Amino acid sequence: MADQPDNAVRPVAAVEASSLRDQVTTIKQALLGSPVRKWLLWTSVGIMLVIIATSIGQVLLNRWNQPFYDALARRDMAAFLHQLLIFAMIAGGLLVLNIGQTWLNQMIRLKLREALTLDLIDQWMRPARAFRLANAGAIGVNPDQRMQQDAAHLSDLSTDLGVGLLQSFILLVSFVGVLWELSSGFVFHIGGWSLAIPGYMVWAAFLYAGIASWLSWLVGRPLIRLNSDRYTREAELRSSMVRVNENVDAIALYHGEDDARRRLELDLGTVLGAMRRIFTAQINLSWVTDTYGWITVVAPILVASPVYFSGDISFGGLMMAVGAFNQVHSSLRWFINNIGSIADWRATLMRVADFRIALVETDVLHDKEKRIAFDENANGSLTFEKLQVASPEGCTKLSDQHVEIRPGERVMITGEPGAGKTLFFRAIAGLWPWGSGRIGMPAGEVPVFVPRVPYFPAGTLREVLDHPYGADPASDAEITAVLAEVGLERLSSSLDRSARWERELGDDEQRSLAFARLALRQPKWVVIDEAMDAFDGPSLRRVLSLMEKHLKGAAIINIGRGQHNNQFFPRSLTIVKDSGAPALKPARVRAGAIEPPPVTARRKK
């Protein structure tokens, strides 16, 4: 049985919020290093050209309003039909451009997600990073959601908002000139006063949209925090459901359905509470946006009516002015119309960017703490010199300060429960570098580390047994013989069958398969972490016989309780707690994500 304190070793991380600038910079770094960056660049240039062409078409369509409505006012059938033909040409061109823009939009969204997700996976799968992130506090919770769901959502929002903003800006530039020209030279006569405001309809559009944007930002800004909170609570609910699904056997045996249901209901309650707060904020925002939406129905006509009633423009000119005002106002309303999406984008950016920042910064966790020194021994031995492994619970060390293990030796390393055996195993493997002293690895050798819970990649059994880094693939006869030696001869007929082997095999069978893989690989150095402690008598004898036969001359270090054959492990070392050494201090990781609810609060009934 594994030591409980070893499982509980998790350095507490202090959370520091990253800035918007940091978040944008880290996403920019991810995109610049992506293999699809050139594709993204050219697609972005393409959609910009399409938007510019669409804006030109919109200007032509706006100008078409004046002769068309003037023809209606004159009841001129020939001019009316001619204008319909012109409309068909303009509308046909805009239709083609709109379809092209839609396709480019979808391609940018697809490639942006590919770039972000591949970058996050690459950063996550750097050596030992996933392990360190899992021990870095709240930012390491549910990395799957950040890489899959959040990255996809960020790609969609970034594409839609970016394209919409660019389109609004180009349309604004295009129609400001039209609106300025229509309202230039007009003089307001109020009583005995005359007032000339050059391009007054442009200033009216800016003032109208500016007030609406300011009010929308005041009301909608809380949505950033509320959306971030919701995504965190959704992740907690998903994690709880996965945890229940992975432990259905134990839950059923212990009749723990009621407790599991209460936990799930509590997590669901936090999600629903977060959603209710978002809905309330959205309703408040709707009061502002919908009010301005209704006013906008008549606002352009009200603004243009002084020019029309003074006789300076015709009815067609009035409709042209209304269309231009609507285009300018629509461009300026982009912020109002998208305040909810902007808040959502900001929250999603925070989750994705802070996750990537944390991935990079896990390499320097506890950077002010002492670290274990690693080097190589030319004589091919494994040495520990004054080795101490630090954790938040204290320090672990060997009772002997100077230890040398020579090639071919078989050594048993034992310790009391809670002494930190798994922590010591991780330190040798380089996963846990915090502490002091020196570890000298055998020069030119790559030790194989056998954890207490083996890892099998998804694939065929043959691929599982060749993993990882095997020299030459073993023959069917060799695989069959080794499987028979560990009591798994029934699997010989399934070498080319793909399966989730960790689900098909029992715990003892998984461990036996891991040792079969070890025998086929035949390494010269093996370090085992409590993987042999759970074997029953016959299984343990088979494994010892297997290693005796296939690992002759290999150095084998077994970390565990020590209840094994003393003849196989003639040498013994002891791990002890060092009560006088300082504990590992909390790490600091920048993270904008909201912390999960405290455990004590989650267990209230």
C-alpha cells in the first residue's frame, strides 16, 4: 500500500494575476511559433481585402439609394428598371464577397484553434511540465478544459470579434466622408440666430454612439469577472463528474451514491449560481442596448430631417443620408453590440493565456529554493551525496550520507510510512528537483523508472510492450514467452488488438504487464517505486524469476516496504525524515483564474 503522505505532497501555489498585456503577449508568442502562422497571415490579408471590397460595394449601394428613390418619387418607370439592374449587379458582387468572407472566417477560426491547441499541447508535454503543473495549485486543475474547450472558444471569439471590428472600422472610414458631404454647408436657423456645423450628421452619429458605448461598458463590464467565474465552476463540475465515473466501483461497494450525488449537486449549484449572476448582468445590459436599438429606428431620420425640410436634399438624398448614418452608427455601435462577447473573450483569454504562462513558469517554480545537483559518474555508478529532498511537509533523506550503487547491484530502499519514498523516487527521476545534495547518474545510461501505477499508451498490445524507447521490436515468440512467465499467456492472441489496457486488465495484471515490458526492453538500470509491494506471493515469485532471467547484470533499485526476497535484494538502504531541515516554501504562479471553492465549504450538507 502506498504511503498516504506521499500522495498528499503538493506545494501550495500563491496566485498572482497576470495583466492583459501579459496575456496578449503570451498568445502572440504562441502564434508566432506556430507552423500555421504563414497560413494565418495570408488568410488574414485575404479577408482584409475582401472586407475592403465589400465596403466599396456598400458605398456604391448607398449611392444607388438616391437615383432609385428619386425615380420612385418621379414615377419614372424606365429609370426605376435601370436602377433595379444596377442593384442586381451590386448585390450579386456583394453576395460573392459575403460567401468568400464567410469561408475565410471559418478557415481562420479553424487554423487559429489548431495553432493555439498545438502550442498548449507542446508546452504541456515538455519533460516533467505536466507533473509540475499538477502540483502548482489551482492553475493546474482541469488542463484538458483549457486546452480543448477554452482554446476553441477563444479561437471562435477572436475570429468573430476581430473580423467584425475590422469590418466596422473600414465601413466607418468609408461612410464618414459620405455623411460629411451630405450635411456640409447646412445652416441651422434658430429664431434670429444662424448656426453652421460642418458635417453635423457625423458629429451627431459619434455623439449618439459614444453615449451608448459608455453606458454599455458601465453596465456590461462585470460580465468579464462573471464569465471567468462561470468557466471555473463549470470545470469543477466536469472534474467531479469525471472523478465519480472513474470510481463507480468503489462508490457502489461503499454505498457512496448519496455522498457523490450531494457533491455533484453542490458543484451544479455553484454553476447555476454563476449563470444566474451572468443572466442578471445580461438583462441589465439589454435595458441599455435594446433602448438604443429602438431609438435608432427614428434617430437617422430625425438627424437628417432639418436638411430635407429645408429643401437642400431630395427624398432620395434623404434615404441616402439615412443609409450613410446607419452605416456610421452601426460601425460605432460595434462595441455596444459585442459587449457581452468582449467580456466573454476577455474571460476566455485570461484562462488560456494564464494557463500557458503557468506552463512556462512551472520550470522555475521555487526558483529561490535550493535544488538537487545532477551530474554523471564516469565509472558508471549511481551515487547519492548528502541528498535531501524538500517538500512542504519537510525533508526526506537517506540515513547514509554517502551512497554508491555499482552496476549490477540489487538494492532495496525502505522507510517508515510517510517517510517520503515516492518523493525520493521522483527526485531520482528528476521530476522533483527541490532539495540539496548531489545525485550522480551512471554516464551513458538511461535508467528505466517503474512507477507504482504503470502507464500504457492507447494502441495495440504490441505497441504497449515496445513502449517506450525499446531497442528493436521483440518477436512474437519472445513476447509470448515473456507473457507466459508473468501469467498473462492468454494475451498472446491479442498482440495486434487495440484497447484501453488499463481498463481491461486488473491491477496485478497491469503491474505484471509492466514488468513483462521491462524484461523485453532489458535495461541496465531499473528504479522501481512500490510497484512490487502489492503483488501476492505467486505473482511476486514470477516477477522475481522474470527479472533474474532477463535482467542479468542490471542494477535494480526497489523503493518500497522491503517485504521481498532478501536474496534477490541483498543490500538495504533506509529513507528517513529530516526534522531539522526547512520545508519547501510555497511557489508563486501567475494565474488569473478564480480559485475553486474551499474544500470545507464544498462538504457542507
